[in-house]
Amino acid sequence: MSRLPDGLIAFGPNANCTLELCPIEWSILQYRPSVPASAIFISLFAIALVGHAIQGIRSRTWGFMGSMISGCILEIVGYIGRLLIYDNPFNFEGFLMQIVCITVAPVFFSAAIYVLLSQTINHLDPSLSRVKPKLFYWIFIPADVVSLILQAVGGGSSSVSTTKEAVDRGVNISLAGLVFQVFSLVVFVILFMDYMVRYNRSIGRSKMNGKLKLFLLFLGLSTFFILLRCVYRIVELHEGYFSHWFRDEALFIALESAVMVIAVFCLNIGHPGLVFGKGKSAANVSCYEGVAMEEARKGETDRSQNPSFSQPSEPPHH
């Protein structure tokens, strides 16, 4: 993007700077990412990936497993990009890998949470929810897709731009995606918390067992950490690529890298297989199957309230 003396270019697809030709202060990050930190996070996300693959295969939670593995792969690719930036802080491919992959990876983790929590409502008692469980799919999954598209387009656009104005436009698109993701998550959390309060206050409801409590606890923690990370990235991107927020590696490691690793491992601990069992995980239930579950529950309620819907009487004996 910046054209410097002797035809040197420090940022963008046409960047030709190297540490031998340009001072590191001319690079977009103005630092060389820590190799030990990047290696550690690559290893941790790889461990989480393998864990989710094993857990997913054993419990047959294919949809949940696919979302988690996709997110972990993107995180790993992003930190490989940071290793490339260490070798050359002006490396365009490395920066593109980092800014796109690390930015959009949490969207896949959010999608997994949406599926799990909405199906948990089906598992407990959908009649207590102010919002039908099927609407969690039709509202929040499309919202997640919109957030993903905005963040990916914004990250890619800002990386290939050749002027500061164009970079800022791309950053603003990514920022819009992050804000939309946070808004969706907050609305989702409010609705689910409202449901849990109604469930716990309901009369005659069986108490949750230890496994279900553990499952919900770590799902809640993972959601919190994803929200924390998104708020940090909003503040960071609001200031742009040329701010001290964007160029502070310690903040990045603490509020992006570490927070997301914790969020992913929380979903290892709060895995759906812990509660729903092999082949019966709520994470495997499609939108249409969720609707069928809801209708079946309604039928059971009708039969319990109206004896005429109970089993037919035995035929008279001759």
C-alpha cells in the first residue's frame, strides 16, 4: 500500500519489502509475531481438533464435529500465517492468512453453540421457550452466515487494497460483521437465559443431572469467551490497522489467541456426547427433525390432558 523510496512497497499484494531492505516499522504490524506463541497455539488447536474428531465419531455428532473442526483448521492456518510474517513482516500471503482465517474461525464455533443450545431446549421442554426451537435455526444460523461473509469479504478486501482509504473500507466491512456477530450472540444468550430461568422456576420439572449441568456450564463459558474475543476485535478494528491496538501483540495473544483456545476446549468438555449419548445427540438433529420432536411432544401433552387420546380399550371377551 505505502510507496516508499526506491520503489519499495511495504504492504499489499505488490509488497516487495524485506527486513534487509525496509525497517520493521514500515510493516503493518510493526513487530515480528512470536514463534513460540504461534507454535503453542497451532499445537493447542490441533489437539482440540483431534479431540473433537474423536468425540464426534464416538458420539456421532457430525454437524457439531464439522463446525468445530472447520473452526480449528482456520485457526491453525491463521497462526501458520503469523509464522510466515515472522520470517518476513511484509509477507502479504501470511498477513492474508492471519487476518481472514483468525477473524472468521469463531463464526464456526458460534454456529456449533447455536445448534447445541437450541436442541437442548428441545431436550428439556420446548413448551417453556418463548421462541420455538426451530426459529433458533432459521434466525441465528443465517445470521452467522451473514457475519461470516462480511468478515471474510472485509478481511480479504482490506488485505489486497493499495490505498489507506480502501484498507479502511475493508476494515469497516469486517467490523460490521463482528458487530453483527456480537449482536446475534447477545440476543441468543438473552433468549436462552430467559428459557433456563423459566425452566428452573417451573413446577414439577425434574432437576438437571450432573452431566447436563456440566454440559451447560461449559457451553455458557465458551459463549462468554467468544463474546469477549469479539468485543476486543471490535475495539481493535474500530481503530484500524494502523492503531496501537492492532499492533499490540500481548493484547492479541491474551484476548484473541488464549481466549479462543479456552473457548474451544470448553466445547471439548461440554461436548454433546456427554449428555445425549451415542447416536442420540441433539447436535445431530436437523431443523426438520427438531420440528418433528416438538410436534411429538405436543402430541404427548394432548394425550396426557385428554384421556380420550389414551390407548384404546381392550375388545370385549366372548
